[in-house]
Amino acid sequence: MAKGLQGFLWTMLLLFCAIQELGSWAMHTAVEGPGLGEPGDPALLASGRVKRGWVWNQFFVVEEYTGTEPLYVGKIHSDSDEGDGSIKYTISGEGAGTIFLIDEITGDIHATERLDREQKTFYTLRAQARDRQTDQLLEPESEFIIKVQDINDSEPRFLEGPYIGSVAELSPIGTSVMQVMASDADDPTYGSSARVVYSVLEGEQHFTVDSKTGVIRTAVADLDRETQDRYEVVIRATDMAGQLGGLSGSTTVTIVVTDVNDNPPRFPQKMYQFSIVETAPVGTAIGRVKAEDSDVGENTDMTYQVKDEEGVEMFKVTTDSNTQEAVITVQKPLDYESKKVHTVVVEALNKFVDPRFVDLGTFRDQTIVRVSVLDVDEPPEFRPPSNLMEVQEDAHVGSIVGVVTALDPDTANHPVR
């Protein structure tokens, strides 16, 4: 069926060229012959002589002709030709004698080679009419052009690929992503051979393309980077304005889904346990906890804080800017004998909250940190730690000066010697 359609198109184009050539007889290029007077010369009018000149229309030749016989282009003709063979027609210029041959008697021109309009759009030649006996010019040499008639033999091509675009996740439907453009080497001034329309070949569930401009837009509003962070979309360009028989080309567009802060921080555990000796100095790190965030970049930046009063008094929380972890440190001396376990509520918050997504929920989370204080064998303590005692200078040996008391601060309360 394709061969039949191609043959039909060739027939129509050749018929068009033939009609053009037949119409040439109605057009005269008034070029005076040698020795003729100016228009309106009384001598010419008196003698009744008709001014001579070339007769032709513009010539066309169909590109990519695949026939076995030379392709008829057209005819050059002088109106002084009486058909007796006394005039010899010749041509010179681009392709004369190689691509284009002329019948010197009839003036018929044929193309002997397959032409490509995308390589050369027209040929400039010159026509001569000479007396066959004397070789004298009978008409002034005249320039003419053979235009190469376009057929739809070039498919649209995307010359600027590979294409990579981006769009923020959760963007509204119709958000512009990028523009692609295809070029067609066919003649844009002739028919629809170079008139290109665009369509989505793969990826139409998520993206659309404007058929005229090639602008790619989102087709859904729920693109989620955390679910899929890139799409491969195939765009097709079809010439002949998308009509049946048009040629097409395609390209793949990579669309990267960029992140927005649409995910709150979440602690993987609701409780953490650490232990530290009671003698640890102020500023000692007890442990680290981290809230996870599915976003990327600065959208995962955290800040942490202690939420309960007891925890605020005893402990401090800072953020490690490199790891985004909460570092818990001792803020006040610990005492195993006073309190063996401390319960601290730590809260994580996103540092940069996008107000567009606050309706998705609170962008903070809490966890409980249990700090166990470990007992240390501490030395006895005097109670009170110091005391002033007085004794008279004449006191007898063995007299009681005073009493000191020392106690073991540990829970076991071992005897003191």
C-alpha cells in the first residue's frame, strides 16, 4: 500500500510540473533579438514585424525522482522559432551538460540525475538560441532558474538533545517544565512537509506537550520525589501537521523531580536509653539521637530542643551541623544517690519550613531519652566538712578536744575508720 501511495504522489507531482510547463506558453519574457528596434519603433510597426523573445515559465524539477527515464523539466522556446529546425538551443551554467541536458532542436530540458532539495534548492542557467548554419545568436542570452520541488523526504529531528529538565514535586497541573524543538529540512514554504506537531509517546500519564510549541507541562499534581525522582519521557515530532503519511522523529527527555520540604522529621524510635557515671563533668556528651527526614538538601536541616523542665535544668541538646544529630550533654552535676534515672523529652524541628505545606501536618517530632546515672565508689565525706575546735593550754593529756564525723556517701554506706 505504501508503494502505491508513493506512486500516486509521484504522478500528481509530475502532473503539476506538466501543468506548470503548459502554462508557460502564456508567458513571454520580452527579450529583444539582435538588431531589433525599441518597442514602438515606427519601422517595426510599418513592416508588421512581431518582436521576438523567449517564451517560458519558471521551471521545477521534483527532488528524489526514482524513475528510470530522464525527468522532463520544461522547454525553452523562442517565438521566432518556425519549427523548421533552423534554430539550435543550448544551455550553460550550473549542471548544464551533466545534470541537465537539452534537446537542441525542441528546447526540451531533462534532468538526468536524482536531485536533493535539502542539498541545493535551485540551479541558475543561461539559454541561447543560435542559427544552426551560422551559429549566430538569434536571441540575447537569457538567465533562467530551475527550482528543485520539495517532497516530504526528511523526518523531523531534535538537534539540541539530550534534553534534561526539572520540576518541583507537588507542582500544580500545567506547570511548565521545558521546551523541545524539532527541525525539518523540507521546504517550509511548500505544503506541510515541514509543519511539525508534537505528541507524548511515553510518559503521558504524568506529562503533556503542546502540539505546536513543544512546551512540556505536568499532567498531574501529585509528583512525589520520595516515590520517584526522575522520569524518562519520549516526545515525538511528526511533519505534515500530523496527517497520515507524515514522517516522525523522537527524543527522550529526562525530567528530574526536585525536592520541596513536604516531609516532617521523624524519630525512628520513641525511646532511647543512655547511661553515664555520676562523676561525669559538666559538658560531657551522654549520647546522640537523630530524626530522619525523607527530603534532601537543606530541607533535612534540623534543630533540637529539650521540652521538659527537669531535662532543661540537667541536660543540654545541640545539633551537629554535619550529621544533623542531636548531641545530649550534661549541664549540671549528676548524683546517683539523689536520682538514678532522668527522663528527658527531646523535640526535633525542621529548620526551614515551607509555608505552602504546613497543612500537611506538624513539622516536628518528639522522643523520650532515659539517662541512667551509674554509681561510683566515692570517698567518705566529713560532716560538717570542717570545724574549729578550741582547747585550753593547760589541758591534760588525753583530754577530749572534740569529735569529727565522716560518712560514706554511697548507697552501701560502708563503715568509716
